[in-house]
Amino acid sequence: MLRKSIISLTIVFIAILSLVVHDIEAAESTAQELEWAELIPEGYNPDELLEQYQEKYNIYELPDDDPRVNELQKKLDEVWKSSPVNAALNGKIVRLPGFIVPLETDGQHASQFLLVPYYGACIHVPPPPANQTVHVTMQDTKSAEIRKLFDTVWVTGVINTEKLSTDMADAGYTIHATKVEPYE
């Protein structure tokens, strides 16, 4: 009797697991493929802000040792951190390409990383605005394989408009990833 119960439970477990895997595969196949520009809400134009600062400070003419440079840098940092997100994307299953900036890694795999639109962001150059930075966590206990630093990948998962601050950058989005694969 016990053996039949164990066999029955095993069959039920396999059936449930099969449904879960099927649901994940179905979700991944219907993921909305995004471009980075779609993460910026309609009507928001950071270039207009830069033009305003150009008018006020004459940015391109300021010498590096001018005290207004620090004032301007603080204002621009705040604009970057508070850049608005596209709320229409919240909760959608998406697929987004980008470059990995590892946060939690063993050198070959990352369980958490930032996804950014250009090479070297956050390390070699200033970080992108928050609405161009995505904090990625892997589903369950998975981790993403990293072929090299700043690997280029496709990330598939549920995107949320959730701000997060890290030592590297401020992110305006999170993706709970079901799949990370090489960008080829």
C-alpha cells in the first residue's frame, strides 16, 4: 500500500513539474522583445534637461576647476537617479538584450547582476540613468553563466518598475529572470 502511495505521489509530482516547465516555456515564447528606448516613458526627454543646464551654466565652456562644475554634477546625478520608468511594462514578461555588470558572482556564474545598454557602464564610464539600468535576479537558485566580464546576453523574465540602489548604479527596473542566454 505504501509503495502504491509513493508511486502515485511521484506521478503527481512529475505531472505538476511538467506543467510548470511547460508554463515557463510558454511564457518565454510569448515574451515581449524590448529595446532600451522602450524603458523610457513617452514624453520624457533628458536632452531637454541638458539644454536647460546648458543655458544656465554654459556647460561646454566651463573650465574643470569652476565650482559650478560640482554643483552641476550633483544636479545631473540626481536627474539620472530619479529618471522616470515606463509603468506600462510593470509585470510583463519581456526579453531584453544588454551587458552584464555582475553583483553576486563566483567568477563564472552570477545570481544577481545589472543589465545595462552599453559596454563598460558602471565601471569604465558613469552609469546610465536609472531607467536604463535593470537589476536582474535569477529565478529559484539558478545563476547565469558568464563567459567574460561585461558579457552580452538576452534576459527573459518578468519586469517590474522597482527602484534599487547598488554600489554600482541605481536601477529603475528589476527582472526576475527565467532565462539568460548569450546574445548571438
